[in-house]
Amino acid sequence: MFQKMVASDGTLKVADVSVKEECKTRPSGLNTVNMLKVASSALGIGPQTAMHLAERLYTQGFISYPRTESTAYPASFDFQGALAVLLHNPLWSNDVRTLLDAGFVKPRQGHDAGDHPPITPMRSATEEALGTDAWRLYQYICQHFIGTVSPDCRYTRTAIEFTSGGETFHCVGYRVTHKGFTSIMPWLAVSENSLPAFKKGDSVSIHKVDIYEGSTTPPDYLSESELISLMEKHGIGTDASISVHINNICERSYVQVNSGRRLVPTPLGTTLIRGYQCIDADLCLPDIRSFIEQQITLIAKGKADHLQVVQHVIQQFIKKYAYFVKKIENMDALFEAQFSPLADSGRLLSKCGKCGRYMKYISTQPTRLYCITCEDVYYLPQNGSIKLYKEIICPLDGFELLLFSMVGPDAKSFPLCPFCYSSPPFEGIDKLFGALKIDDTGKVAKGAGMPCSLCPHPTCKQSMITQGVCACPECSGTLILDPVSAPKWRLYCNMCNCIVLLPHAAHRITTTDKKCLACESTIIEVDFNKKTTPLRDGATLHEGCILCDDLLHSLIEMKHGKSFFMRRGRGRGRGRGRGSSRGRGRQGNSRYDDPKMSFRDF
């Protein structure tokens, strides 16, 4: 529609013309980080190699000390003498002579870190004397120094606003009036784009109207130069160690350097990071290194006590190490799923709630699900069968529910969400129900988690709230309606091995949102078989409480079956009521210190 409106108009009218004189400022002094970034992005030389070359140039007397964070020159710096050294090189002799004759410009005020002056050339050199890569780095250092004492680049920016068919269009052109430092650093030059001389009110005929369609693309892999910038931003490493860190992750095969000096993570690197994230996400973040660097700076300024900082950091890492060792099985599971044949032998079972792709079910002990895309492992109940449960989605995290069934005629079966089972989303779930296996750190241990029968979600149709019928007569648990037990309908306790058999002559049994006025149990609805209904006049539908309704109470039978959760502290306890096993949560103090010792409050 807009294209037709513009095409039918046929002319562009100049609505406004703006002409401004602008300038591109010269660079400040060259420090180590900027040298490494340019060496990688422009020269194709890796950071570690660039540092080795710079150190060699320094020891041979061609440049100043290459490890510096400062970009500001000291007040006593001899710029004229440094320029005179470069006068006899034909590559930049004309630029240097012009600066010496007309007068050089005082460099921009940069950052003075108090260590060493910016990297500058100290004596003249040739490519034959240095070698190809060393010469290219030396050449850039010379060009950068000359650029810092050269004038700014000045140009004219012309912006024109056109209108046609009710639409507005803009066009911008650039014309360089004085090259300045870009004559010696041409890669930073302003791209010229001259426009015809227009005046407000002029008209231009339209010859063709096109519409270009495009789409956004995901970001590319980080380049070495971009990584160096991020490391500097987050305080990871110093000018002396940044190149070493990048070289280490390359040598250890965590990343590989592709074309354009881009760092592509390897399966080993991504699995390692995923393992750290599963155990202690702090280890993957720049916080730890950044905070320690800040403390070191405070020590250098006399604002922090050296001994206290060292003792505190050691205490932090001892606790982090102990926590990591306790959770090392999570790392083992990821590496096993990624690099062993088990990942290839697993079968696709259910969708991941994070990426929407199918996860692999690995049936060998311990049984678990593995998402290849997210590289996450989700442990499942052991010693039973697992299958997809009606493609029902968990309302909390989007994972597809599974149905776990134990072996045997009276064994339990219950639905579960893989994510909720591995990481119970409700705080204090162990205190509420006391049935989960808790390790020393207060986390749910492998092989024991939160199935739907323990979930307190108020509206989910599979949760304990909606499927729970009444309190268990033998423990502090809840009797849950087994939704897949038809035609042998039953209730099972979500804590012990108690099973209540419901009327078998029923087509359907469901829970309702009604409560018994006498005992507050959930009212169930029973749809009896027409041929075997116990109701009068052949009626089939009946609602009632299994405890207070005489008909239903006469049709139920209590027995004990095979339970997934182990009952602790007593035997079967027939007829003992509910009072003797309350409060079976963790013994001792229910509160515990953060075992990971987060550095965020360092």
C-alpha cells in the first residue's frame, strides 16, 4: 500500500536540508588491551602471539614496555624526539615531517593507571630486521602513535529529508574536509558519500520504487577482540594475564579459533560450563574474579587488610570446593550423557520445557532424561517403567509429564514432571511432606524428588491438591486417586505403602471440588456400571465421602502394596491412626548456611 502511494506520487520533495561540520577524534595512547584487540581483529594475530611479539620488540629496544593499562602520556614525554625517530621511514615520513614542521597536536587526555606510559615506538626498524608478524605489529604501534599527535578528522555531514505520498525519507552524505589522523590510519577514515546540492523545496522525479525485506539474525560467535573487551569490562584478568587466559581455553580444547578469529565453543567446553551451572552457577560468572580483583585494588590503596582478605577468600573457596565435590555426580552425568555411547542409545521420549525439543530417555541405571539441546540431565525414579503421560504439560515449567509405574500387582504408579522431580519448585517441600530424600546440603538427592502426588499446585489437575481425597489413616500423608488404575480403581498414600481399593464396578471415578462437611475430605464422583450398580432403580452416578458415606465406605478395602517412598521409623502400623508419625522432617537445625558461599555479598 505504501509502495503504491509513493509510486503514484512520482516525485520526491525536499522538505529539509541540514549541513553540519563534525569531527572524528584522534585516538588516545595505546595500552595493552587495545593492542591485543587490534592485533586479533585487524592483523589476525592471536593475543598470546601478539604479547610474545611485543615483548620481543621491547627487549630489542624497538618499542616501550608493552604491559600497561594507561592511555595518558606523562607531562614530561618527549613527543618531538619520538617523532624524529620515525622520520626516516618512507611509509610515514611525509606525515611525520608535516607534524614536525607545522607542529603536532597534544594527545587526548586518556586514563593514567599509574603504571607505565602508553606503548610507543623507541627506534626505527625495517621488515627485514623484524620478520613479517613482528613488523606488522610494530607498524601498527608506529601508526597509532603518529595518529595520537595528529589533528582530528573533519568532515561535513549533510542530511536531507524527502517526502512523497505522505511518507518521509532520509538521506545522509559525508564529505571529508581534512583527513587529519586518518591519513596515517586509513582504516578509521570516514566513508565519503557526496550528495547533489539540494535546496528546500526542490523536487526529484521517482524512477523506481523497491521494498527490501530482511530478518534479524542471531549474534555470531565472539571474536577474540570482543572477548578481550568483555574481559576488561567485567574485570577478568589484567593486561598481563588476559592473553594467557584466552590461550589456556584454546589449548585445553574448550574453544577453537575459526575464521575471523572467532571462538567457537567445543562440546567439551559447553558440557563443562553446563556442569558448573548445574552445581554452582557462580563459578561460570565473572563475579568471583571481579570481586577478588576489587579487593586486591583496595589492598593496594590501603583500604583493606591483606590478611583478612586472604583468610576470607580461602574460606570461601574451601566451602565452594566442598560443595562442588558433594555435587560432582551432576558433572559426571553430563559428561556421561554427552561423550559416552549412552547418549546415542537413548530413545526420544518427551519434550523439554526449555527448548521444546525431545529429550532422550536413558534406561540404564540410574535412569534419566537428557536434553541434547540444553545439555541438561533430569533424574527419574528408579526400578520401574517410564512412559509419556497423555502429553499433559506441567503448568509450572512446560515439561511433558511422565508416568512412573513400579513392578507388581499392588505397586504404585504416579505422574511426574521431570523438572519438578529433579528440582522441586516449592520451598520447604521436604518440611511439608517429610518423604523426600534430603542430602547434607538440604537438596533433593538423586533418585528421590517431587512427583505430582506431592505437588501443592492449587489448580493443576494432577497435583495433590486436586487429586488428594483424604488423610492417610496410617501416616501423615494424603490418599491420592490413582488416575490410571481403572478398572481397578484405588487410592494410594503419597508417603507410605497404604492402598485403598475403590469400587471395581465403576466406569469412572473422579475427584470434585466439593468438601465433606463432617471430615473435610474431598467428595468423589463414582459412575457405576449399569449391570453391577449398587444404586437403586439402576442409577449409576453417585457422589460422596469415602469416610462418611455409608455406601462408599462399605465398598472400599484397605491393604498395603509396594511403595516408592521408604517408610522410616516404624513398621506397618495397622490401626495406629495418624498421630504417631507426625513431624518426620530432617533432624537437627532446619536452617543451614549457604553451602556454595556466594560471592555476591563478598
